[in-house]
Amino acid sequence: MITSGTTGDRAFPTVDINADLVITGGGLSGVCGAVTAARQGLKVVLVQDRPVLGGNASSEVRLWILGATSHMGNNNRWAREGGLVNEILVENTFRNPEGNPVIFDMVLLDKVTQEPNITLLLNTAVYAVEKKDEATIGALKAFCSQNQTTYTLTAPLFCDASGDGVVGFLAGAAFRMGAESREEFGEKFAPSVEYGELLGHSLYFYSKDTGRPVQYTPPAFALKDITAIPRFKSFNAGDFGCKLWWIEYGGRLDTVHDTEKIKWELWKVVYGVWDYIKNSGNFPEAETLTLEWVGMIPGKRESRRFEGDYMMIQQDIIEQRAHADAVAFGGWSVDLHPADGVFSEKPGCNQWHSKGIYQIPYRSLYSRNIRNLFLGGRIISASHVAFASTRVMATAAYATQAAAVAAAICKEQQVLPADVFHQGLVPVLQKRLQQTGQHIPGLRLQDRDDLVQSATITASSELVFTGFPGATFTQPLQLSVAQLLPLPKGGIGPMVFHADAAENTSLEVELRISSRSGNHTPDVTLEKQIVALHPGRNCVPLSFSTVLEEDAYAFVIFQKNPLVQLHRTHKRLTGVLSVFNTVNKAVSNYGKQTPPEDIGMEAFEFWCPQRRPEGHNIDLRYETGIALFQAAHIRNGTDRPVNGPNAWVADWADPAPHLTLRWNAPVTIGHMDLFFDADYDHPMESVLMTHPETVMPFCVRNYRIKDATGRILAEVTGNYETHNRLQLPQPFTTDQITIEVEHPSADVPAAVFAVRCYQ
């Protein structure tokens, strides 16, 4: 069919869309914000100027998602973000353990398109803001390059998760770009002009082994002299993807308006680097490699940062300052890069870790002068130094989830973002977030609507840890290792460990705890012992005189001795793991953090787990038993290990583990939330890295829920998710339910973090 139009003025069609919340930016933050808001009942428009979702995590850039877990390279135990961030990473690990970025694109698209409350606009760029008045956004104008359509997007609330802050900028929201002086906030790590005040962009490449010789002819624009890159000797034929994060440039330029210029410089570097690898003669192993993929757009680290009612600073992160309006957490290092990037003589990054995770306050998640604008992603209200930690994707998305729930409260209460804080609605926000699995450090969910709070809870068994059952094996003590044990307040019971020695030797054993409740940095040494070992097997008792003032994780540390082999176990247990004083150069972990005195950072040791299948527990016996795995934990309001396991764990030998909830009078239940252990300690990097399992070994796969008559109300098989919401076909009334679970495996007993029931 042929159509024709007039030859006069023409215009693209315009589509008007009205919603409750418009989110600009379809990176991980925008996705998590949109899905969270949609599940809270809001009509959401998600506007993304690219053909896929994910931003820096997408197949267009291919950076792995990381946050507080920091590649398991810091002391933040069980610190993977909750809510949608966790759900997406768990889903991706199940579907995509190989870290294929194209599959991850699909995971994100699948999550968004399953939500009927989301209108997704891909390839659509916001280019104008219409304002109702000086402080209020009325609508956005956006254009889709693929269907040549202009959109007018109207809503009472807007969230800018665009990375560059396009909506905030056009709306007149207060923002900053560059670094604050050391004097403004007393931040001792504030960078000098010589170091640079902006982080640059990076652009990656992938290589592929074809199995036959491949020639490479570089383009004319490729960098000719690779020695112009001070770190050129660091290039090798094996690294690709975001392992080359340090191919960075642009920190001396305008990282918004000079992005195309920066991209071309990065292309010059990438194609010049590949020329060096293929044609220098220094890499014969590259003969059969081809350049499979080069990024078309650079991954951006920093541009505009917007001002909220509170600006996070270095001290919030390092001192782990408490905020009454905390709604999220972070835990990545304070990670600054030299502005000259790959052309700098300085190291590619300058990372300093805190001793634990830190709170992110709600006041940093909305504009201080545009009344209906939420700040999402990396543009939240933070100084340049604090931004160096909050900018990473999992942290940024976690904060955006909080903004999304706040938007729902704004609609319900007919208030604006700042009113949530000023009218005392933050406790409502915190509760709603915790109900979705959003852990907030220092807070426990107190939920009067949860029917489980009034139930009598019993279990078929409750693990009392006296040791790991079954056979053991030995591993040499090449690294110092610690068994991280949850211990109750009071005296510490006697312990026993087994060690094989090659000859007469001694072994240093220490008992440590963390100086701060909720941290897992063993910076307080309580006791030391020197144990004499004879050749062969040694059965060694340990006795400590320390009295703990509160429930806490204790580190029983065995200092390295290559003459000694400790007995280990294949058994694993929720809330219990081993940690090692080892090195992870990827996150500037060299076993101990020793900062200069004048930068406001702390010195401490790193004690980190090893990735499975390594990281075996020590066969440590605790003779009086550790009774911290009770059924009552399913309603204690904390759904992950912190000072203790916070989980019900069945006994290893329980043949049919189950929980029973009884009420004095019948209750009506419409839906239930169950939280299982999908291993919050595993980082679940989204691309490039390969994971050893698709399902975490602690996760209950199969369970049934029955009423008082034994009728099955719900049955789930093959579960791999942390949070299971069971929306029952119709509410039912009963005075008892039983939750029957199966042990995940012979090596791991069944565990449940939380059960919540609602009318």
C-alpha cells in the first residue's frame, strides 16, 4: 500500500501518556525503580534512550554489577543488596551462570515486561521539561528515533535515573560537577587538581579463539604508539571485557557534552591495544584470536551529582554514620580514579574500604529545589568522595528502590518527596521496604500487620551447633584462616579442632570480634594462644575466658603454618562460614589496608571467604552447643545474618523438617511471604564471570504449606529465589499452618529466614 502526504509542513506524531511516576533511564537503577514502583501499585513510564535495558550492565557496555559485596574482597559479609537487585542477580545466576551479557539483557527485559503497570519506551530520549512552576515538573518531552514519535509524559512525580541527570538538569535542579575541596566537608580524601576531579569513561572489548590463525589490520585512527599508555605492559592476550576497566579516559573533559570525543579516544586506544597484542610479536598465544566485540558506547562513571536535603560525605561511609531516615546501604570502597585515566602515571584506581556497610539516608534521594523530583542511580546527593562508593550499580539501584517505594507513599498520602521526611513518614517507608526484602542496617522490621507475630511457633527440630557431622578431610594451612561462628551473649564454651602436623611445631590461635556491632571486620583481639603440635594427628581443645556483651560473630583464627593441615568439612550451614586473610587485587585488597595517616581512612585486615567449591568450613567442635538457629527467628525482623544467623535451621538429621504456626483463634490469610537463603555473601557478578552453581546450596528448593486439616494450600518445587510471595487464589481461615521443607542437600540443612502472613 502506498500512502502520500501533503508537501507542506509535516510533524512527527505525538503520543500523550499519563502515569503516576515517570522514570528516566533504563539502567539497573531505572529497572529496579520501575519494577518496585509497579509492584507497589503505581502506573510507571520507564524511558530508556538505548535499545536495551541495563545501562552499564547491558550488552552495549558489559560491566558486571557489583555493590557492597565487592567481589567477596572486603569484610562485608552477607552484604548483597536485597529487593529487586537481589531478585535480578539470583535470576541471572540461575539462567546465565556463564555471564553472557546478551542473556542478561533478556533477563532485564523479561522482568520489566512482566509488569502490567509499566509502559516501557526504548530508544526514546528525553529532550525537554515542561514545568508547572519554578519548582515543579509538569511533563517531559521525549523522542523515539525508531518510530519517529514524540511523547509527552505527564505525571505528578518524576525520578531521574539517567546517569547524567538529564531531567534534573533541564528542570533546574541544583547539581554539582567535579570535586569538593577538602575544607568544604572536612573530607581528607578529597582529590587535588593534579589528581583530577572527575572519573572518566571506559570502553571494553571481547576476544575469541577461532582455532586458526587470524590476521589483524588496524584502522588508521588506532593508537600507533602503545607506550603512550604508561601501563601498556599490563596488557595481555587473556584479559577482556570489564577486566579492562582501567581503559579509562575523559576525566579532564566535560563527561556529558564531550562524551563522543571521549568515545573516539577510547576507540583509538582499544584498536591500538589490539594491534599491539596481535602484531607486536610479544603475544604468540594471540595468533588464533580475533576481536569479537568492541563497545559502541562508553561506560560512564561520573558526570552531574544532584543536591538533596542531605549530601553524603566521606565520613558517612568510613565512620558508618547512623541516619534516622536510612533506607538503603552501600559497601563498595571509596574508589577514585586519576582523571587522566589510561594515560596517567598513577595507578588506575585508589580504593579504600570501610570496616562494614554504611547507611544511605532518604534525604539524599530527592532534589532539594525541584519538589516532585526523585534522584535515582548514581546522581543521588553525595560529595565527589562519597560518590566514589555510592556510584556502583548495585548500590545505586538499591537506593532507587527506596525512592520508588517513597513514590508510592507520596501518591497514597498526596504528598511530595520531601514531605515523606518532614511529615514523619519515613518509618512507613522503612517498613514497606523491609517487607520487600530491603535490608536496612541497624533496623528490624516491626510489622503489626504480620499474623505470624501473634502465632505460637514450633519446629520439628532446631539445630544446636556442636560441630559438623560426617567425614572430614585435610588442607594445608598455607593461608591464615578463621572459622566465623555466631556466639550468644555470655561466656564462650570449650572448642576442639583437629590438625595434622608434619613435625613438632606450634600453631597460633586467636579469638577476635568486631569493634562495631553488625560489622565483620575482626579488629578486636580478645585472646591469643600458642598450641604445641606433635607429628601426626592432633586433637586440640581450646578454652577462652572471654565473656561476650552481646550476641556476636567471633573469629576463631588459625595463623598460617605450612607444616600444619587443618581438618575441614564439606558441610555448609546458613550463617556460618570460613574466611581467609588473603589478597584480592581486583579491589585493592592486599591482606591488610594500610592507608596514609592524612586521608581519613582506617587500617585493618581483610578476612574474606573463598568462592565455592573452595572455602570449606573448619571441622571445629563446640561442645556445649550453639543454640542460635531457633524457629522464633522467622519473625525477628532481620532476614539475613548480621550479629547472628537470624534463621531457623533444622537439625542435620531431621527426616522431615517443618514449622508449625498456631493461633489462639482462627485467622484469615490472603498472602504469605517466605524468605530463604540464596546466599547473600555471593556477589553474583552479572556478566563475564562464571558461577559454580545456578542455585545457591543453602536455598530450600521444595516446600509445602498445609492447613490444620492437612490440606495442601501451596506447593513449590524447584525454588531458587530468596523471596517467595504466595498470593493465594482466595483467602482462607485457619488456626494453624504447617510449612514442610526439604533439606537442600545431604551437606546443607534446611533454613528459613522469615515467614510472614497477611490478610
